Amino acid sequence: MKSLISQDALDQLFYQAHSFNQFTDQPVSDEQIVQLYELLKWGPTSMNTQPARYLFIQSTEAKERLLPAMLASNVEKTRHAPLTVIVASDSEFYEHLPTQFKAYDAAPMFRENKELAKATAFRNGSLQGAYLMIAARALGLDCGAMSGFDPEKVNATFFPEGRWKVNFIVNLGYGVDGGHHPRGERLAFDQVARVL
Ligand SMILES: Cc1cc2nc3c(=O)[nH]c(=O)nc-3n(C[C@H](O)[C@H](O)[C@H](O)COP(=O)(O)O)c2cc1C
């Protein structure tokens, strides 16, 4: 029997979770990186396609290669974040379907329809990026997502083979107290939802 998770857990995941621009120096360990994936991987994707790929930028050398692709306002926060994740999508994700989706051979459906493959990679890769952020918060980490960067530069620098393509980028670590913008409003239920 499942139960509602605690108010503390809801606060950590949602009510008190902010997008951070400043992080402490406390590193994110290799064990935490694996733990992060071991949690987020259980989030659902259509036909279990799991198109997202994750490039964890930890070293100063790799960070220096990323910074020229970032929008000016995202450079310093990315430089100082202990860990930055490039959330990418595998444009040929369907090659893993024989082991990941055993109901029938679904790979040809995507292999022969590039538009369907692209839409599926984007939809599910974005979902998995969101699972990554929620999983990070569940592990006590803070994050700050970014779409302000030059995707062509990121792809040319990190994915020159062309199969993986960046979707968005997330800084991870332990947020500095107040190292985020004031909470923005959220649209009210009536503005965004209809119940039929
Ligand atoms: C996919 C995505 C891309 C974002 N891109 C940027 C960005 O490039 N630069 C930035 O400062 N914030 C970026 N943000 C942060 C949002 O502005 C922030 O999440 C939003 O204003 C809500 O703030 P809150 O999470 O602190 O409540 C991005 C967030 C998401 C989810």
C-alpha cells in the first residue's frame, strides 16, 4: 500500500526547490553520479525508449571546453558549479529496443521514420532530463537547468560523431543559501487545466 510522501519530502522536491545559480564548493562524488542515474532511469518513457544520454562534466579541462558555448549570463554559474550535465539524446536510441522493449520488434518503426524518431527522442529525452532534476533533488542536491547555449557548438565539441545531440544542460551541486532568484509566480490551476 503506497502512502503520501512526507511534507519534508514534498518541500525538498517541489515547494522549496529552486533553480540555483550559485553552488558551494562541495563536490558531487562519482558514487552520487551513479546513484543519480540509478534513480532517474526508472522514470517512464514511451516504449521504454530511454533516448536521453548524459555527459557529466566534472573536470576543469572539460568545463573549459564547454564554457565558450554557454550564453554569457550562464558562463560564471557553470564555471563554478561542481558538476554540469549535458542532457543529450541518442538519435539512434531505437537500436537498444530489442533488449529494452521485448513486446515486439519496434526498432524498424523508428529506423524507417526519422521524423517519428526525432519527435520520440525529444519528448522522452526531455522527460528524462526532468527525471534527472527531480532525482537530484531527492538525493539532496540542487540544480539549475539551462537552455541558454549554442547547441551547434556543444554538439561539435562533445558529440562530433553526430549520433548524440544536446537537449539542455544542468548545473548540479549544493546551492548557496539565497543563490537563486526570488520565486516566480506559477499559473493558477484554472489558467492551465480543464477537467472534463
Ligand atoms: C529547460 C530549462 C532551461 C532553462 N534555461 C535557463 C538559462 O539558460 N539560464 C537561466 O538562468 N535559467 C534557466 N532556467 C531556469 C528557469 O528560469 C527557472 O527554472 C524558472 O524561472 C523557475 O525558477 P525556480 O525553479 O527557481 O522556481 C531554465 C530552466 C529550465 C527547466
